[in-house]
Amino acid sequence: MHQRLSLSLRELRDRRWYDPSVSRLGAETAAGPPGDDPFRHSPARPVTHSASTSQLIIDIATSAAGELDLDQILHEALDRLRTVSPLTGGSIALVEGDELVIRAAVGPFADEARGQRLRRGPSRSWSVVETLEPCLIGDLHATGNIVRGARAREGIRSWLAVPIVRRGRAIGLVEIDSTEVDVFGPNDLELLETIVRVLSGPIELADAAVAASRAQALRDAFIGVISHELRTPITTIYGLSKMLRQRHDSLSAETRTRAIEDVEAEADRLHRLVEDLLVLSRAEAGRVEIADEPLNLRRLLAHVVEIESGRLPDRVFELKINGDLPLVGGEETYVEQVVRNLLTNAAKYSAAPAAIRVEAEYAGEELIVRVLDEGIGLAESDADQAFDLFFRSPNATRVAPGAGIGLFVCRQLIEAMGGRIWARPRDGAGTEVGFALPASPMIDDGDSPDVAGHLA
């Protein structure tokens, strides 16, 4: 039984500690007499560790200085860290508004970590960021801490996190973890603190460059949508309403009905464009604020499907709920906007009488929603770009007009609610576009070392 499960910062810095990779050699260390110093007969080994650490710092600093891609800077830093630290995996999360967002991850649980978001609140990760103090936990299982991701939850035992500080405020944190207990000590803490000091400047510069480029792209998008996409529905509404007013009595009842239906359809299109523009404007400002309220997604999905069925009477929408659905946290208006956008896309790029299916289920602490169509499909190579601003696949461009902002808006909203979103081709024909939101409410006693990407 491990008597010490975590160490304070002062304890870590005051205790004498040797190179962890050497002092934990197991049989070799145990072979000596009680109290024997493992370095007494090999005085050069601590020096070797110091030299390799110094080279690591030089490599990271050199790489960061010549690289403008922020994610690449972070990933290379973690990759190099693996060469001198006894970690199993690790991640780097940056502060984005009220969220910690995993920007880089290495190790066997990296796929579960990368891209995950942790909302500001009582958690160990946010405590590290807000207090500017590192945190070491020797055995997560023994202290009852929960790890995000099914594989990570079973595997990760030790955890060490250090804040990335720039100009007196935390801009993120670096965490390393191990599948063994009590792995990390003062040497690892000192190494991480040195690395974050090296990284803080390049991270700030690269992040500023990315933010400026993103803001400019969003401003251009905003202007482009206003000048082009809004013109069509406004022109149609103006022209048809003028025709109805001037020629009302001379028009047949069928023509008047068709004109009114066209005005209604264009007004609905205009309404949806304005909704997307509002999200774009908030994204351009760098912050999409979302209320965190419990939502009944079963009722919400049924409501949206009913509305879309009335709006598109020639299309068949099928809703399938698999099992019980827990509540999710988010904002009802925005979840509805996402579902409407996905159903509109599915209808736009598929033809009647093929049905559009909406499926929902609870799996792995997430509520998952999938929209499935039998339309033009999506190339594997286009799946990662589908949510980029302005992106439209060659097939989509040939089939229907569009601005290329709908899926971008969906991603902004879902990620702001702590979820994830994806698109992939279906076997046979058609596309699956889905999203997942974390179940709510989530009970937190304030002591859990919540780490974006790994712990929850």
C-alpha cells in the first residue's frame, strides 16, 4: 500500500531526488545493501541525465523558435519529453475562454484526449491553471479520481501537471501521466517547469498569429455572407411581395399560393442565415458563450424533426431513440440550431423519397446523435475539412448552392458545449454527420483532478 498518494509543491522541491529512470531500476537498485545509494558506484549517471535534459530544452526551444504552427510546436515538445521522462503519455491544454482545450497529446490514450474540452469549474486542472501551482497525484485509483475515456480510466495511475504561465497569468497546462503508481518526483516537476518557461513565449506568439488569422477569415466570411448570401432571399422576398401587392387581383389562386409559399421559404432561409451570422460574429470575437442548462434531447429531437417534416413535406424524417437518454448540458436554442442545420444539409444533398434518419443513444458517458442520409456521400479525404469555414466538396458544389458556413457553425456550437462533432461516408451511399454531448448533471465534489482530455 502506498502511504503517500500525493506530494505538495514544497515537499517536491525540498526532498532530495535522483533521476527517476535510474532510481526505479528495480532489481538493480534492490541488489545493493539497505540504504545504499544507487549512484555511489556510478557517479556519471546523474550527469548524463542532466546533459540529456539540457539537450531536450535546447531542442524544444530551437524547434519552437522556428515553427509558427502552434499544434506542431506542442506536439514536438511532448514527443521530445518522452525521451527523458518516465511518462506513459501526456497532453498540453490551452485556455480558450472558459475552457481548457487539448491541443496536443501523446501516448496510448492520445486519441481519447486530443480535442477534448473542460469547462471552467471545480476541478484539479482548473485549480492548476487558476492558482498557478503544479499538482502531483501518485495514485489516481486509490484517491478515487476519475479519468476520461474508457481505456485511460483503467490505465492511468500517476499524474503530474504544471501551469504554462505568461505575463503572470496561466495560458494552459502541461500534464504527464503513467500507468504505474508513484512514478513522478521533483526531477520531473523541475523538467516540466523548465519546459513550460521555454514554451510560453512561442505559444503566446503562435496563438496570437492564429487568432489574428482566424479573426480576419471570420470577418471576411461575415462580409461575404452579407453581400452575397443574404441578397438572394431578400431579393426574392422583395420581388414576390411587390408582385402580390401590384397584381394580386389578376393572379390565379394557384399562383398566389405558390408565391406566398416561396416568400415563406425564403424568409425561413433568411432567418437561418441570420442565426448562423450571429454565431460567426461571436466566433470572430473569440468567444461563443453558451448557457449550461440541463436539456431533454429526446423531446428536443422530436420537436425539430416535427418542424422539419412540416417545412419539407416531400421528405421523410425518421427518429430512432435507442434506450433511455440522460439529460445533457447546453443551450436549447443552439442545440436546435445544430440539429436543424444537419437535417437541412441532409435534405439538400439527398433526393426524395429516400428517408433521412435521426438516431440517438447514450454510450460512454456521452449522448450521441447521428443524422444519416442516402445522398451524394462524402469522400474520406473531405471528412476532416467538412467543418472548415467555406469548405464545400466538389460534389456538393455541383448539387446545390451554399455558403459553406453551416457545418462550421455547428462545430463552433457543439465544441462550445463541451462536445465533439464528425462527418463520415456511410457504407454503400450517403453521409453520417453526428455529434456527442457529455451527459448532465455531472457530480463533482471539487477534489477530482479533472484534466481536459484525461481526467473528469
